[in-house]
Amino acid sequence: MVNKQEKNQHLLKPIVLCGFMGSGKSGLGRVISERTGTTFFDLDEMIEHKYEKKITELFEIYGEAWFRETEKNELIEFLNCQHQNNQIFVLSLGGGTLQSKELVSLINTTCDLWFIEVPFDQLINRVMKRTTRPLLLDKEGKMKPKNILYQELKALYSKRLPIYKLATHIFESNDNLSKEDNAEQLLASIASKQLED
Ligand code: S3P
């Protein structure tokens, strides 16, 4: 059990969390925002809310290319708006949101970008527990077999890893700790980095 700090911490800069599906970005982000008294945003939820449809439905109706363009545009609009209003927040991205170095640089100009790193073999077990991610489903909407998923996601993970690693900060999530304890460790790392800056 990691010792919880007595007082809420204050963030000096907004925090953006990136990482592969199943890395725990949203769960960690929620705890960080509670512990710092800031508002939590989840990019997927913002898109679902705006279009009044689940991500799986959006993929089905408009396709992946539309979704990629939409998540990029939503992110840019969100960052501009929060920046203009001088807001401090915690934002969790989707696993595929970071599509270019330019997007990473844009985030880095106003926010601290953290890559939540989890070993691939742990990610695959985690993502197989939920059928809410369209990339994991076959044409009938059923979860693809584990061997197929393993190959497809391994290739996607290797392709995305270099861009995740462009994040200024990396947090190694520990599967042996609870979400709360991982969040405490992340919070401690965030605090020490923000004080260093
Ligand atoms: C995706 C990850 C999902 C969601 C969509 C596509 C991806 O978000 O944006 O299903 O391409 O990795 P999470 O990483 O929050 O699961």
C-alpha cells in the first residue's frame, strides 16, 4: 500500500495522459483529477457525448478515418479553448489519438504529456475483458480470437510506441498495485516533475 499524502496537490500545468488501449489512462486520470481538485475529461467520452453515439457505433457508421480526423479536431479545439480560459485539467486521450509529432508538440506547448506504459502482455489480457473497443471486434461485433488479436495488437503497439515515447514524461504502471496506488505514484511523479520545471 502506497502512503497517501494528506493534502490535495495543486497542478501547475494541465495533465494529458496517453498510452495504448487498456493502459488505465481514464481510471488513473479520474483519480488524479479528484486528488488535485481539477476537472477530468476523457476524449472518447467527449466525442460520444457530442455525437450522441458510442465509439463502436461511430466506427460502424462513419469508419475509422472519420474517427481519427474527429478525435484530432476535438483535441485541438479542446486544448485551444482550455488554454484561452487558463484552465488546469486532466485529460485522457484515446489509444490512437496521437497521430503525428505535430499533435504531440501542440500538447506539449501548454500541458504535461504523460505516457502510461504497460507491458504488452498485460495490455492484451486487460483489453480482452471489454467489448467496447471497435478495433477488437470482428464484422459481427464479436471479440476476435485471442491469437488474431495478439498479432494485430502487437503490430499496432509496435507502430505506436515511438509516438507514445515522444511524451515528455513516462510512467511505468505496475500491475501488482491497485489503480489507486498506481495513481498515488503517478501523482508523486507529476508533483516532482512540475516542481522541477
Ligand atoms: C482506440 C482506443 C480507444 C478508442 C477507440 C480507438 C485505439 O480508446 O479511442 O476505440 O485506436 O487505440 P482507449 O485507449 O481509451 O481504449
